[in-house]
Amino acid sequence: MHLVLFLIFGGLCVAGALNLLLQRHPINSALSLIVVMTSLAVLYLLLGAEFLAAAQVIVYSGAIMVLFTFVIMLLNAGKEERTHGSKAAYIVGFPGAAALLGILTYIFLKQSDHLGSAKLGGYLVTTSDLSRVLFRDLLLPFEVTSVLILVAILGAVALARREH
Amino acid sequence: MTDTPQVFRILPEVILTVVGVLIMLAEPLLAKNASRKPLGWLAVLGTLAALAASFWQLQLPAGTAFYGTVQTDAFSVFFHVLIAGIVLATLLVTLDAADPDAENLGELFALTCFSAVGMMLMTSGVELLLVFIGLEISSISTYIMAGFRKRSAKGPESSIKYFLLGSFATAFFLYGIALIFGATGTTAIPAVAGLLTTSQTPLLATIGAAMVLIGLGFKVSAVPFQVWTPDVYEGAPSPVVGLMSTAPKAAAFAVLLRILYVALPALHSHWQPLIWWMAALSMTFGNLGALRQQNVKRMLAYSSIAHAGYLLVAFTALSPDGIAAASFYALSYATMNVGIFAVFSHAGGMGDRLTLVQDYRGLAYRSPLLGGALAFFLISLIGIPFTGGFFGKFYVFAAALHSGMVWLTIIGLVNSGIACYYYLRLLVSSYSKPVHSDLLDGIPPVTAPLLFALLITVATTLILGIVPGRVLALAKAGANTLSPSTSVSPDITASQQ
Amino acid sequence: MLNDSILSTITFVPTVGAIVVALLPRRGKLIQWFTLLISLLTFALTLHLPAHFQYGQTGFQFEENHPWITSPNIHYHLGIDGISLWLVVLVGFLGPMAVLASWKVIETHTKEFYFLFLLQQTAMIGVFVSLDMFLYYGFWELSLVPMAILIAMFGRNRGPQAAIKFFLYTFLPSALLLVGLIWLYAKTGTFDFVETQQYLSQNSGSIAPQALWWVSLAFLVAFAVKVPVFPLHGWLSDVFSEAPTAMAMVVAGKLGLYSIIRFNLGLFPSQSREVAPLMIALAVIGILYGALIALVQQDMKRFIAFSTIGHLSFCTLGIFCFTIVGLNGTVYQLLNHELSGAAMLILFGILYERYGTYDMGLYGGVATRLPRMATLYLITMLSLIGLPILNGFVGEFLILSSTFGVHPYWGAAATLGVILSAAYMLGMIQKIFYGQPSQLVANKTVPDVVAREGFALVPAVILMLVLGVASPYWIRAISGAVSGLAQNVAHATATFTTTVAEKR
Amino acid sequence: MVVPIAYYLVLSAILFSIGVAAFLIKRNIISIFMSIELMLNAVNLTFVAFAHQWHQVSGQIFVFFVMVVAAAEAAVGLAIIIAIFRTRNTLDVDHVDLMKL
Amino acid sequence: MTSSLHLWLIPLVPFAGFLVNGLLGRRFPKALVTTVALIATLIPFVQVANIALHFSSLTLPYTEQVATWITAGNFHADFAFALDQLTLIMLLVVTGVGFLIHIYSVGYMAEEEGYWRFFAYLNLFMFFMLTLVLAENFLLMFVGWEGVGLASYLLIGFYLTKDSAANAGKKAFVVNRIGDFGFLLAMFLLIAHFGTLSFSEVFNQVAQHPEWQGGFLTAIALFLILGATGKSAQIPLYVWLPDAMEGPTPVSALIHAATMVTAGVYMVVRTHVIFDRSPFALSTIAVIGTATALFAATIGLVQTDIKRVLAYSTVSQLGYMFLACGVAAYSSGIFHLLTHAFFKALLFLSAGSVIHALSGEQDMRVMGGLRKKIPITFWTMTMAVFAISGFPPFAGFFSKDEILYQAFISPNGLGKILWFIGLFTAGLTSFYMFRLWYLTFFGESRAQATTAHDDHGHGHGHGVHESSWVMLTPLVILAILSGIGGWVGVPEAMGGHAEIAHFLSPVTGAAHEAAEGRSMELLLAAVSVTVAVIGWFIAHLMYFAKPALPAQLASKVRGLYSLLLNKYWVDELYGAVVVAPLLLISRYVLKGLFDTGVITGGGMAIGYSAQGLGALVQRVQSGNIRSYAGWLALGAAALLLLTYVGFGTHLLFR
């Protein structure tokens, strides 16, 4: 059953990703990305990270993707036209991406017997031990993310503010 | 945990954050077209305080804080001082170059401080997560600063290029961390080495190391990942490029040093060939690329690729000497580069009036101080003795040659020979008769902050060149903290004789 | 007390002078007078050396050895022996001459000129006195920078290109020299010349001969470019035609040759023995090649450049015969040629000051207008072609006689150079001085040799006669150091012949 | 029933390389930006998979932080895209190649 | 009186004279310059005369070691002077004739500008010649050897504005340098084999090793010969002497007749110990000498310029001296050197006085009928002409006859042939001397109104007149010397007792007595006198009796005449074979092709190829973000591949 769920949602993810690739209009790719994210959330559930799945849906597809669609609409980006900037992207890029995929999958499959397997509910993470690690062991990174967010806001304002 | 309060371990970062926030708060209080320079001086004071704090950290016993996520030792202090010094010089240069009522100048100062915080965290962080967050802070702030001149066509273009490719590389870096986590089950750098021996899937860690190398290779603009550097340096304003080409690079190298020598020393037989090839290609690619370059900033972009290559040579030495050489070179390269960009930003201003090599013809006659400083930095970049540049290169190649890298040293030194052609072309043009001197008339008189910045950089380069004893001692102390057990070096001597 | 700090003072007095020049106001001839004062002071200090030099003693004197950097084991180690003693005095002597020579010709940017000139002095003296190879390499590279900038600033028409060409020609091989230096450091653990020499001579067996051969080759090429030896002389004629006189005087010869004697013969005797046949062939070709091209050169500066190649090839020839007589001749010939070559360059310079061109074709019949100038030219020319009572002859004779003893045919070929040098020098004198006054010379009335130029040249001319007649005073110091070198080359040949035997 | 961790890893590798491919193919800057988000999500999956295997919660914490970073990047990235749009009023990446050689 | 003779003073005084005149001469009045110059020459003459008087009481060989000149390793050479019979004779000749010529040139050069420069150079020449003669080792002799070459260069090129003078000067110096090249190689061989250059040590070593025959000694001898031919203008290096006539006449007299050109002969006689050991070298000297004598004499037959004729006659007479040395009759060689110095100097000075009289005219075709106008010059020149032609009792007869006799009786095979050629040349000599004599002094004056070319600029146009006394007294003295000079060496066969041969025997070894004895010697003397008379008669016939005859004869043998007139085209031959190709190669092949092509071209090629690579590298920066991403992806993949594949392969990263 775990395998079946995995296959369904894994397939959904890949389909969404491919759709992002193939769609001409950015809004369609944005929507396909949302599909990928939600199916990922389900996969997280399979791996016992419920809180994470919720966060994924709320933060990722909820906040970030909404921002994306908002900006797409703001700039009413139309359909992409097939401009051929440079052939290098294809000649060099694709073999690179393919080789990347090949090596990673080959290694993962070769190491799969050492990696063990995931049982449904095998490792359930409760919010309490999540929060214990987050607010005790990794307190400093948590605090530092506040600086990160501050920088992001500052940058966004500085760049996007319309001058007088 | 230990007696010293935790906050002392991250004192410099805290000071800079506070200063950054203060600048952000003060900025709206100023009148609409009032000069933003006081904010700059505030930032300078903050950086000085951070500098003092990191020096003060030296006498703290080396130890970790915040549950082992951050560690202060000679190595981290060395890089903290380096980054604070660079930021100080860059702030002074920005104060001099920027015209007072430039739009969102206040934000620029704040961002500089925050980027400094990010870099310092990278150098003192021993938790991969913290390193990642620090990397992100410094990257995002540099993306924004790169696009500072929103009005011009090139500003946003350089910033978008830097942003997209930057995050592309950060994704690889993250994937690397994930794989290392997968192989060892922990993301604490010191713990990884121990767990690696017991892990059944060391191959994952090797691929993880490679991925980390890709991510950081981009950051330091080593060869396979240096395509972005010329365009971004050309688009960004000179003071920012001064910062961008030195501080994040030094921080990235510090992270690389920690990961490769503390976390993954056992895998050296895998990552050493990578670094060997990256070093050799970076040097050659950088120098050859710069030969025909007429645009001064693009030329220096290629030169920074080449210097990244020289620095990587120190990595292949696999010995405490190598680590000390790498950190020393980072310092000496930083001072030279900040210095030369100080000259460019003063001469060219934020709007890059002087872009081509022949624009600088006769600079030495028009203003001897600028010409002299430019000549001095170029000589140091070429690697003429009694300058920081030379001693850095010498020390790197001595370390490499000591552990048998004969061919790499030859490639390196032949490259530094080729390099002196384009440095010399700029030096010679600044000393030859000016063709169209109206460009030179636009150069403002030398102001106090620039003078002070030049003073720091020239003095440091001279000290590094003539009496590098104390700085070397600090670098070597840092190196020993990184790989106390010379577990790495013994077996390599056996294999290469 | 003074003895152990004299070398540092001599080396760094010009630097202090340079810094003061940088601060002086640009009023009138203040900078020139001050630089003249500094160079005279340096010369006076260098005279202290021969006065207190113990001639019998082998090894280095006036030594100063202080630790400088600990981690790569580098010392601030200065010292001179018979060879470098007179070279330091020569640099001291050429200093004031150069300042006087460029008194009037350098009007603009005098501050930059004299600042870099004094820096160049320090670099050159530093090369001769430093015994720590890192320090030596420091000064060796430093001597490039002021020269390159000055050529760029004061070049007549192709200044910048000539500066870059000069810089690259020397910098690239010295990069390989640095590889050699570091490799030696990796093997011996020290940069000190004396310790490295002992280490190499004791356990030359343990080091891979192939690697040692490549290192000695790197050393040789880096120094040969500076001499310049025959195929590597591409830069000299450009530098001579572009550089101001004060700089062209000091660029060729002494640094390269001194380094070959000190380092190649000192550290790698058996390798030098192996490369000797090639170097002798190149030297003899250099002699004839330089002379033949000087025969047909029309531009004065390029003429003197090729004549310098010819004369300095004599010295390379002398070095690679490895006889005491030959080495003495080489060092002496080096001293004399630098003196006479410098005098000839100054003479060309002051002629250029008067008539504004270096093209010999435009000159003619100057002797009738400037008799005193003609006499100075004549004496300098005679000293360069080696007239017996003048200084050129002694060195040349010693070199040729020792070469003849070792390689008769090469010796004979080299002696042909004596004929050719007479031919091209007399040709030059005739084109400029004899015959009907040319159109340029006729309608331009110019002063004969003025006091200032006299002060620069007359001491040099007197010295030419004194050096020619009273050579034992100088050779006494040189032969002490040189015989030590010749012995260790001879000792090395014992090992060399065995290695050659094995190879076959 | 059990699913070997390797399958999850392979899935994340596939997503990652699709992200890379998207970066190369897409013309609109925002789409390129989205492909980066996709790559980050792929890495999150790897983290969670390894967290499950090692029973280490820090893996999942890592994902939280990645999300924060992605959010920050999104904000800044979109601001930059707006700045580009204002100066060049095009979103086609092939037109953004003013600086070359 | 064995106290030090202060030999070093002899060369030093002229050097002091040179310095005084050289440095301050410009501001001195002419008289002061003259006095300084004359004193500087007189003092050494007096000192030499004093030594000559006390010569018998000297212990010989007398050497004086002044100071060490060069010491390097085991090579040692010092300033050392030596005196023996040979040196004494040479000193007498050099100082004596030198002083006379100094007096003569006071008159001759009176109106020249640069008067002080002339005397300064003359004193410099005296210094170098005296150093050469007095030197005790080869190196010091080489100082003199090159020094006189320098002095001759300066004096030939004395007329600064004349291009031909400058060319002649340069030619003289370079050709001398070729000779010096030979001398240098000989010295190197000496150092290689004997380890020292001092005469006494070399000769002692040679004496101690009778077994050394030929081999390296021949090599040394041959190189010394090359040096000697360079200096004494023998084939093949004689080309510079005729051109040296561009210099003022006193210079030709002093340097190119009496002293410098004899340096080669003196050197051969000084080092005869080496030559004795290699018969091959001796016969080469003899052959060269005879060939040069004949060759120069034939050219002298047709020359029209009076000084050119005398120049070729000098080359020819030097040939005789070389012949004497070639047949090991060194003393007769020196004897002929002595007498030749007197009458050849006289010939040149009288020719100078003739030129002076005709205000600069040197072409004999324009002279004639001067017998009455300049009688004293005529009579002194007649004495010289009779002396050189070999009429008894004049000097030339005894010395030349002695040489011919020695050649005739010399043991080596060629003796007879050499004697015959010598005899024939003696006939030619008397012919061209009397031709000169008749053309200059007899017949009616052929001087056109305007004197053709007035290259000396000192001809004061008012008619032909006798020179002043200051020029004539040296002529008279030299005439007397040419007359009685020969009596010093009258052979026993003719009643004299060959004082000079005995005087020189300690230096040159005993002259070997011939088996045939006295009658043969008298017979040969008679034969040579008749040949001289025949020569005179033919000259008389052609130039006195039927003046038109030479023109007809010349038109009949047009080819031979032009061959001789143009000096066998030897100068042009040298130019074409040696000088032109050398210049061509160096200008086009070396300078053009190699220097700019290979050296500069090579540098440029490296530069451009590096720039080419740079361009290649730059093409990656296409500006397009997607291509950058492509490169990044490829780089990443490559790195991963290298990590995976590189698992344990220490490929290249040494």
C-alpha cells in the first residue's frame, strides 16, 4: 500500500514537473508547480513528517506560489516565444543534466541495499521533538534566519520601490 | 556550557546585526534628500567594533557555542578579521565614491553589514545548516547590491544573472549537504569525520562532497563555474565588486577548508583530483581570458578567476602548511583587490565613467597618488617580491611543491608569468601619455575616506610582503586547529614518492 | 661595528633617498641635486668596502644574518666576496654618472624618474649583496619594475610595448626560477645560499639527477635572458632604443652574469659542466652575431645594443671555460664593459641632446665642430674594442687565452670578434665624426662638452686607463673568490666524468 | 509493505534534473525561477528521506530552513525581476544579454 | 756600469709629450708645441746614444722589470724592458730617424691647422714604437704592436674632412687588426705550451728541448708570420700601405717607411729561435718576401703618383728583408732594415719637399725639369735613388747584395730561384727609381698653369721654390747616412769586416760561411751591379732619350699595362670576395631574416597564439544566462563523473 501511494504521488510529482517544463505560459507552469508541491507534501506524510507536510502545503504552495502567480499577473507575462538565444544551452546543457541524472540514479540504486527501506509510520516525528531540536539544538540558525528575512525584505524594498 | 558566555562566541556578528538594524531604522528618519553619509560612518564604526571584537575573541579559549553550531578558534578569528577588514575598506570606498543623495544608499550600507554577518557565520559555523544559512544571507545581500544601480541597463541584468545562477549553484550545495547527511546521519562538521568511517555508504558522501565543491566552486568562481563572474562584475558598481570579489570568496574558501579538512579528510583521494583540475583550469582559463580584455572590470573578473585557481593550489597540498597558505593568500588577495577597486571606484565613480584600459591613460600624471596606488596594487597582483601578492603566491606554491605537486607549481608560475602581461598593460597605460584627457578631468579630488582605505590596503599589502611573520603565525595556528591530527598527510607522502 | 651593517646601509640609502625625493617639491633642479647627493653618498659608502676587504680570506665578508620569516625558513642574509665586491662599487660609481647624464634630458616628471631611479639602485645593489635566495629573488624581480615603468614613461615612440616586452622576457623565465628555488627549498629546508651549496655538494647522490638538471636549466635560462645570451636577446635592442640613458646603462650584463657565476657555478657545478659546450657555442655565435649586426646598424642605440651583446658574450664564454684565468677575465671584462658601455651610452645621449636624432646617416664631420667630444668618443671606442693599455684588453685577453687553452677552435672563432669589433666601431666613428660636415651638423652650432658632462665622463675615461694598466689591484680580490669556484667545478667534474661514463 | 529509501532518492534525482532541464529550456525568467524552486523541493525530499532512514529529526528541520530560504529568495528574486522588467520591459531571458565576451 | 739604465724613461718621455700636446696643445702657440714635441723625441735619442757609447761595458742581456701588469691564476705578465744588440740598433733607427722627421715636419706642417694634434699623435707613435722595441715579453710587444696601428690610424686620418683619408685610416687599422688576430693566436699557443709570454723564458725552454721540431712551433711561427705580414704589409695584407699615403708625407716617411712597417721584421728576428725550429715557416717567409718584392716592384713600374711609387717600393724592399729572414740571414735582414730606413725616409722626405715645392702636386706626369729649381732636394734624392738601386758604395748595394748572396748560398732548396727573382726585382727597382728620377727632375716642366688638385690645401701658389732649411737639413743628414750607412756591413769579401753581422751574432747566431768563399761573393756582387746598371739604362732610354717611347710601349701591351696600373685589381678582389658578402649577409640574412624574423617574430608569435587562446576562452561568455546554466550543468556533471571515475585513479595530479 505504501508502494502504491508512493507510485501514485511520485508519478504525480514527475508529471507536474514535466508539465512545468512543457507549458508555454508561465501561469500554467506555476500551477503545475503547485501540483508538484502538494504531491510532495503527501510523500512527506508517507515518510512520517506530518508537520512538515502541513508546512509544505501552507508555506510553499500557499505563500511562495501565491507570490509567484501574483507577480506573473502583475507583469502580465504573455506566452513565451521561441527565441533562440544560444544553442550552447542545448548542446552543453542537456548532456550535463542527463549525466547528472544518470550518475545519481546509478549510485542510489547501487547503494540501495545499504540504505534500508521506509515503512509506513516507521518513524513518526512529533511536533514536540521537532520543536525541541529547533529551539534548543539549532537555536542559533533559527535566530539567524531572522537576519536572512530582514535582508530579503530590505532588498525587495530597495529594488522594487518606485522612486519619486 | 563552558564558563565563557555563549554570546561572546558570536559577538562580532551580533554587533554588526545591531548596527545594520540601527541603519535601517535611522534611514527613514533622515530628510528626503539629506546625505546618507552619516549612516555610512555608523556602519564604519560598527565594523571597527566587530573587528575589535573578533581580535578580542582570540584570547577566549577555543570552543563551541549554541550546542556546537558555531566555533571560535584561530581559524575563525583569522577570517573574521579578514572579512571585517574588507567590509571596512569597502564602506570607506563607498562613502568616497557614492554621491550623497544616491537613491537607497542607506540600504547599501545596511546590506553590507548584513552580508558581513552572513560571511562571518559561514567562517565560524561548524553546523552545515548554519553554514548554509550564512551562505544564503551573504549571497542574497550581494545579489541585491549587485543590482544597486537600478536605473542603468546593466545593473539589474548583472543582478538577475548572479541571482539565477547563484541559486542554481546553491541548490547543488544543498543537495551535497543532503547527501553528506544521508551518508553520516549528521550535519555537524566535526561529527561527520567520525561517522564517515562507520557508514556503509561512503560513496554518497563522496558525491556529496563533489556537490558541495560545485556549490562553493561557483561562489569562488573556480573554472567550471566561473561563467557568471565577468558579466556580474561589469554590471555591479565598483565598490560592491570590491566587496563581492573578495569577502564572499574568502568565506566560501573558509567553508571549503572546514568541510574538506575537518569533515571529509578521509575522502581526500577523491576530492584532491577535483581540486587539482579546478586549480589548473582556473589559473589557465582566468589568465588567458584576461589577455584580450579591454574592459577593466571584466579583466579583473578574469584575474579573480585566476587567483581562485592559485588559492585552490594550496588545497591540493593536503597539509597544515597548505591550509595556512590558503588563508594567507585569501587575505593578501583580498587587500590587493579591494585596493585596486578602491582606485577604480574613485576614478570611475559609481557610474563607471572609466571602463576601458585606455581610458586610464595618463592617470599617473593627472593624480600621482591614484596612479601610484594603482601601480602598487598591480605590482602586487603580478607578484613582485616585497608585496603581499608575491608572498601569498610563494607560500602557496611552496606548500604545494612540498607535498609533491611539481607540475601544478610549474603551471601556476607560468600562468603568473602570462598574467603579468595584462596587469602590466594597465600599469603601462596609466604611465603613458593620455590620449583623450577629458575623461580624466572628471576624477574628483581624493577625499579622506578613500585616503584612509588606500592607507589600510597599501599598508597591509606591504606588511604581508615584508614582515608577514605575525599574520603567518595566526594562519598556521588556524591551520593546526583545523587538522590537528596530520591524518591527512602521512599516507599521501607514502603514495607519491 | 660598521662592518656588519655597511651592506644594509649601502642597499637602503637609495631607498631612503627615493622616499625623500617623493616628498620634495618640484622646484627647479632641487630633485636632481638631491639625487646626485644621494648617489654620491652611496658611492662613498661602497668605497668603504674595498678599503676594509681582507683579500686573503675565502668565503663571504661584511656578513649580516638575521632571521626574517620563520615558517618558510628565510633569513635576511647579506654578504659579499671578491666577485660581488667590485660589482657593488661599480653600481655605486655608475649612479652619479647616470644622474649627471640625465640632468638636462629629463625635464618632465623628474620626481617620478629619480624616485624610480633610486629604487633601481637599491634593487641592483640588493641582488649583489643578498645571500639568501629568497631575498635575492626579491631584489631580482624588484629590479624589473622601475625599469619597466621608466621605459613606458620615457620611451621615444614605442615605449609601452618595449616596456611590456622587456618585463615579459625576464619575468617568464624567473617564474620557472622560482619553481626551482622552491624545489630546492623543499629538498634542503633552507634558502641560505651557503647551506644549500653544502647540502648539494654533500649528498648530490640522493637527489634525482634528472630533476636537478631541470632545476639548473631553469636557473640558467632565467639568468641567460638577463645577460642576454644569443638566442634570448630579443628585448635588448628595443629597451636600448626606448629607455632613457640612465636606465639603459644599467640594464644589461651584470645581474645575469653575476647570477650565473654565483648560482649556476656555485650550486650546480656538474650540470654547468654538462651544459658548457652549448653555452660556449652560443657565446661565440653571440660574439660574431652581435658584431655583424652592429656593422650594419644605422640607429645608434641599436648599434650599441648589438655591440653590448657581442661584448657580453665574451663574458659568457669566459664563464663556461671553468678556468681560474677565464673566470677572472670574465669578472674583470664585466666590470670594464659596464664602465665603457655606460660611457658610450652617455656619449650617445649627449650627442642626441645636441642634434636630436640617433640616426648615424644624418651625422658627419662632427669632429671639426666638437673636438673634445670626438676625443672622448675615440677613447671610449678604443677601450671597447680592447686597445692594449686600456681596460677592454685585459679581460678580453684573459678570456680568449683561457678559451683557447680549453677549446682551441672556439677560441680562434671568438678572436675573430676582435677584428669585427674594430671594423664596426671605426665605421661608427667615421660615419659620425669624419668627412665633410653633414647638412644637419653644418647649420647647427652646439656647445662642445660642458662641465656637467665632463664631470660624468672624464673620471670614467681616466678610470679606463687606470683599469687597463693597474689591473692586479682589482684582480687580486676577484681571483680569491673565483679560484674557490673553479675548484668546486673541477671537483664536480670528477663526479661528472663518472656520471658521463655511466651514461654511455 | 516497504518502499526502499533509494526509490525516494531516485525520485528526487529525477525532479532535480527536470529542474535543471527546465532552467535551460524555459525562456521566461519567472519560469526559470520556478525551476529553481523545483530543484529545492527535490532536495527537500532527499532530506526527508534520509531523516526517515537515520531517524534523525534534524533532516526535517533542515527542510524548514530550506523553506525559509526559498521564501526569502522568492521575495528578492521577484523584486529583481520587477527591476529588470522596469528597465528592459521584457521577461525573455534571451534579450537579457547586454554584457558579453 | 750595471746600474739601472732607466729604460722605462725612453718610451715614457714621448708619452708625456703626447699628453702635454694632446691636452693643452690647442691653447699653446705653435712654437711651444714644436719645442715640447722635439724635446720629447730628443731626450730618448740622447739617452739611446749614451747607452750606445757605453754599450760594450753592459752585461747583456739586460732586463728591467718595472711592475706587474696582469696576474690571474697561473698567468703572469708584467711591464718589463730588455736591451740587447738588436734592440740598440732598432732604438737608434727609431729615435734617430724619428727625431729627424720631427724636425722636417716642423717645416712641412707649418701652415696646417691642427698642428698641435699632428705632433701629439707623432709623439704617441714614438711612445708605442719604443714600447714595441723595448718590450721583454710578447704581451708588452703586443701593446706597442696595436699602439702603432692606432697611431697610424690617427695620422693617416689626420685630414679630418677628407673622406678618402678616413677610409684609408679605417682600412689600415682593420687590416692591422687582422694581423693582430694572428699575433693573438700565436700568444695563446705560447701560453698553452710554455705557460708564459716572456722572451727569455720561452727561448730558454725552446733551447732546453732540442727534440721539439715543428708541430706546435710551426703553428706559432705561422701565426707570427700572419701578424708580421699584417704589420709589414706583405702579401696578402699589404693593401693598406698604398692607401696610407693619404696621410701627410712625414707620416709616410716615419711610419710607413722607416719604423712601423719594419716591426714585423724585428719581431721575426727577435723570435728567430722559434723560426729556426720550423724550416717550413722559414721557407714560407722567404717565399712571401720574394713574391711581395716582385709583385710590388711590377706595380711600382707604372704608378704615376710619386708617393704611390715609393709606397710600392717600400713593400718591395720589405719583401727583401723577409727574404733575408726566410733564409735565416737575420743580421743581413736587420742590416737592410737599417739602410732602408735611411734611404727610404730620405726618398719620402725629398718627395715631400718636391710636393711642397709644387704646392701639393703629387702626379709625376705633371712634374719635370726641377733639377735646377730645387738643387739640394735633387742632389739628396739622387743619393737616395743610387742607394736604393744598389750602386756601390751606397748603403743599398751592400745590404741588398748581402741578402742576395745569403739567398744564393742558403742551404734550403729554393735558394737559387729566390736569388734569381731577387736579382730580377733589383733590376726592376733600379728601373722604376730612375724612372721617377727622370720624370721628376729631367726634361722640361710639364706643369700646366693651374695645379690639378690641391688636396693638401697648403700649396702657396707663387712658383716652384726650394724648401726652407728646417726641411733640408734632415735631407742632407739622411743623404750622408744613406751614403756611408752601408759601410757598417761591408763583407770580408770586399775588404770590410761585416761589423754589423758580428755585432748582432750574439742575438741572431753566427752567420754561416759559404763553402765557395770570397770569389763567389765578388762575382754575385758584380752581377747585381750590372743588373742595376741595365735598369738605369732602360729608364734613361725611355724617359730621357725618347720620352714618347713609354706611351707607345704602353699602347702595345694595353692589357698588361692596365693590369699593373690597377694594382692587379687586388683591392676590388678583396672587396668583392670578403667585404661585400660579409655586409650583405649581416644586413639581410642576420639582421633582416634572423633578428627581426626569428627573434622578434618568435616573440610575437607566442604573444598572438596566447591572445588567440584567450579569444577562444572568451567565446564561452556569450551573455546568455541559459548557456551559462548549460556550462554550469556540464561542469557539475564532469566533476561528478571525475569523482566517481576518479575513484582511486591518481591520474595526473602529480
